[in-house]
Amino acid sequence: MILRLAAILVCMCSAALAQQETTVASGAVLRGLDKTSGTTKDIEMTAGAIVEFGRLSIVLRECRYPVGNPSGDAYAAVEVVEAGREGKVFSGWFIASAPALSAMDHPRYDVWVMRCTTS
């Protein structure tokens, strides 16, 4: 039931993103949390860059924000892989205003988008 509700919410957000006119940014600021140590780190990255956070490698594919409002909601296409683990830990869109809708499921780390960067 929870997975079905989450899928419906992700579809609704995807539809909202498709309907809202957005601009592509040059990069994004993500925030990473190491749940074991309780430490957080802001991760500033450009589109296409790979950044290491603990055992994770994070790739920012794209960051979008509402036209004319760079401080508005951020939508970041991200891929995350973990050293020593096959496949991707996460591949999809992070949404700044609703981080729980499309969250990365990992026992130690949490990553989400804070905002897009324009320069």
C-alpha cells in the first residue's frame, strides 16, 4: 500500500514538473547525511560531475528550476552508486520541496537536493 501511494505521488510530481516551465541550471547543491556519524555535508556540483560522499559516487545529470525564479523549487536528476555494490543505489529525480516523494533508500546515507546553481 505504501509503495503504491509513493508511486502515485511520484507520478503526480512528474506531471507537475512536466506542466511547469523550467530552466536548466549549470549545477546544484545537494545535501548528504551520514546516518552513522550524524554528519551532514553540502555538496556543490556541476551537471555531469561525479562527487564522492563516503562510499557513494553521485552524478548530477541535470538540475531544473522554475523559469525566472532560480531560488524556487529545484528538480535534480541524479544517479548514485556505492563502491563494492552492483547496480545503482538511486536513479531519478530529487525534488527540493518534497524530498520524501523520490528518496534514496540506503541504510547509511541520505542525499537530497537543496537548490540549483546558476553560475
